[in-house]
Amino acid sequence: MVYEDIEYYYRFIADVVDVRKGKYAVLEQAAALSEANRFQECLMTIVTNVDFVNPEFHTFMTAPDESKEVDEWADHIFKLSQETRRKQRGVLFYMQKLLAPLRYANCKESITVDDIVKAIVPCEGNTTDSAHVHKALIADELFFKKKYMLRSELTDERIFEIYMAITDRRDIRHVFARRTRDRRTRTLPGKMELKKVRRFINHVQRDPRQNELIFPEESLESIKKTVYKFDGNRKFLTEKGFAKYLLSNENVEITDFSVRFAEENMHEPLSCYFINSSHNSYLVGAQIRHARFFCANQSCSADVEIYRQILLSGCRCVELDCWDGPDGEPVVTHGPTEITFIQPVLFEDVCKAIAESAFKTSVYPVCLSIENHCSSAQQARMAAIFVETFGDLLLKDPLPDVPLLPGVPLPSPYKLRRKILIKARKKVEQSREEPKPPPQSSRGCSSDLYDPEQECATSNDHQTLITPEILERNSKALYEMASIAVIERADKTDSREEQDDSTASSDDGHETVLLIYEILSTNASMLSFRQPNVDENEKCGSELSNLVNYLEACSSSDLKLKGEGYLRF
């Protein structure tokens, strides 16, 4: 039988970011199996990615009587992938990874020079690097007067030779020559004796700041083992063995121990830590569709899957921009679809994705930063979804031993393990004796820029309608809307350019207000989002407010730092 047409399919275990089973498995023909729920327990999906926005899904299915094996396979693969991804690797490992498909997933017994060039330089447009690699391989004895090599000949030793032929590491040769030079005769013996190897590892490569009890110096016996591993003898190290050592996993810049996670460091108040956070977590690509005019190859959409990807990567704070959706269901999006042209995703779907992936790679708390644009009714729906979806994972009330009182330090990440915290505005009970504060606008909200009732009550004086204070508060939103208007009206002639320079310069402020007013007034898509200014305390629904513990959203102007030092409450 001939197997020339067979294509091997492979994925690196280090590229696996998630393994999903049962109802969380991904199927392209999910609709075809929707009626056959008995197949759910037989499914397993391996998720790989090279970046957050382009995950790949590989689904496997077992026989119904072997469904228990799915759990074993899924747990083992996920555990192995996490251990592999945490390891620090030397340079040669990545060269071996590039050539691994030719070595293990190749149906051909022969490997040509072009095969190796394509594996090392996969980008077809990179002709300069491809030509350099091809020239180096042809000039070297590996392919000198040879058209191909056998697949069995592509060993670790041969991969090292390919790397050295391509890179020409003169720096390694220089270091080896300087360390082996005989000062008396000024000759190069071509080998490094054991005492010189030991001196180089203990005094040149070793960080002198390290604790000698935890990181003791290498003994002579361990040096002999290292020399034997890379050079096949126990007496000296050649230049080739020296290069292998420097490029190996034993000579990485950052050791596995230095990046290990120390649980004993997680007992300080929450405010003492930097939190791995994500802004506009739901977006894939540009933030508005018109941004594609300024940056090539940009997409603009919202996606639920991106929440899984960033949580699996270790992110502990994600953002949800919540807006009123159809049928009473809130949605997550960057703003009104008529303005951003970004299709929203259901708030409930986002919460389900967070509940599934929040604590797969870390047990420490996850913060949901809520940017709230919803009505009171849909805020109540948001709170209900939080409770229904997260269950016991949601921190509904303060911890008994850490009350919400001034001067009481925040709980530690260790105490908040496997808990989801809501960061939103907290509804404040106002005293009847105290006067009600004046209305405050939410930063960047289009509803605060224009009030139709005020338009009817005022004259045509646009400067009283849109004040400089409003312009300053909402500069970001105005910039985005002005950019959209400029793009849509790019083919129209601006009559203001024909005005006299002296007249235009004297009315700069007035013209700016008129232009912004015209943009807001003529943009029909804004009409459905104009709402009267209301107090921030009135915008905050009580159901959602009751779920806010320890983390409260506030603007920078609301922060009042008293005294010096860090606030821990």
C-alpha cells in the first residue's frame, strides 16, 4: 500500500490553552446533534491558539460506552499542557519545535532543502530570510552536493548543526576562545578543562545575588555530568559541547524556580497587588468600524470566546460594557450599533463563558468591571443573571471576618479564592437633611451631550446648549463622533474654507461649537439614545448595587486621597 497522499495532522501540546468536554465542547454541526443529547458526554474539544483572537477548535468523539475515558483524556491533556506552557526553554528547543513536523508528522521518507527552509521561514513573502537559510544549508556539509536527507537522519544532533550553519554564532566561538586561551603560550587548545568549566558556570553564569543555600554552586561531580551530557566525555568540553550547553534548557535566562507561584505571598490586602486586567475585553479588532480606514487588516466585532481566552491566560479583571438589548435582555457591546457598527453579544452568554473558564488556570478572584448603560429594568435582569449563572462563585455579601467599614483592610486574594466580584457603582442612601448633589454626567456617554427638552426650552444660541464644560467632559466621545462624521462627509465641500481668514480666526470657539452641534444634530442615529441628565445615584439599580462588595466603580474626580501612603480600605 502507498501512503503518499496521507496528510498528518498535528498540534503542539504547548499551544493547547483549553480542553472542553460535554456541553462545553465545540461542534460545527452542533445543530445536527442537538436532538441527540446522549452524545454530549462523548465529546472533547481541544482549543489551541497563537493569539487570543484566532483560537482553533479540534473536537474528538468516542463511543457512547467509552464516555468515561473522555474525562480522563481531557484532564490529562489540560494538565500536561499547563505544565508544558510554564516551563522555560532554551534556544535549541524552539529550533527542534520548528522542525518537529518534518521529523514526526511527515509521510515522506526524504527531506529536501526546500522543506527545511519552509519549516524555518514559514512566511512566503520573506524572500530575504528564505534565501539566506537556503544558501547557508547548501554551503554546509549537510546538503553539500546532496538533494535531500533521510527523515531518520534529522536527529537532535543534526538540528543543532542546522542551527549553527544558519546563525553562524561567532559570539559563542569568541567566548570559548577567551575562556580556553593559554595565557603563557597564548595558544588555543580547543577544549575547556573541568576546572575552567566549573569556574565559568559558578562565577560567570551564576547570579551572585542568589541565595547560596537555595542555589548552591555546582560541585565537580555535577560539572562532570554536564560535560558528559553535552560532549560525551567527563574530562573536558569542546567548542561544540560548549555551544550545546549555552543553547540548552539548562542555560535559560529565567529559571522555572524564579517564576514559580508562591502561595504564601497572597495573604496581603487586595489593594496591595497589581491585577492583570483587560480593557474592552469583548472586542476583537478595531473599536469602531470606521477605524478600518486608518489601520489595514482590522476587523471590528464583539465575541464571547475572547472572555474565555483572556481568563485562561491568567487575566483576573475583565470589562463588560452593558447596554439595553431587545426583549429585555441586556447586551455587551462598545456602544449603539448605529454608531460603532459592532454587533452586540448577549450578556447572559458572556456570563456563562466567564463561569466556565474563570478558575481553570487560577483559583484567585475574578473582578467583573461593569460599564453600566442599562435601564433600571435591565439592571435588575443583569443582577438576576449574575446570581443564576455564577451561583456560589459570586460574592453576594462581604466576608464575615472582613466587614465593609472604614479603616478595615480589604480581604486578601487567598480569602477570595474562587470568587467572582462585581465592580460597579454602589447606590448610596442619601440623608434627607443633606441637599441633593447637582446632576453629574457619566464620562463619555452620548446622552449627556444633548437634551431634546432643553433644545425646546432654549433659543438658537448653540453656545448655551453645549457648554465648554460639556465639551471637556466628553472630549473622547466627541472625537469618535466627529471622526465618523468626517469620514461620511469626506466627499462634501467645506464651505468654511471659503470664509475670510480674519473672520474665521476671531470665531474659532463659536465655529467649533457650531460644528459639533451640527454633527450631533444631523446624526440621525443619535436620536434614539438622547436621554435627560440624571443623577448617577438614580442610574444605579438597587439589585445590581447590592452585589457590589469591596470593589466600587468611581471616577478619578471622586477619589479623595487623604495623607500619604497607600489606601488599603
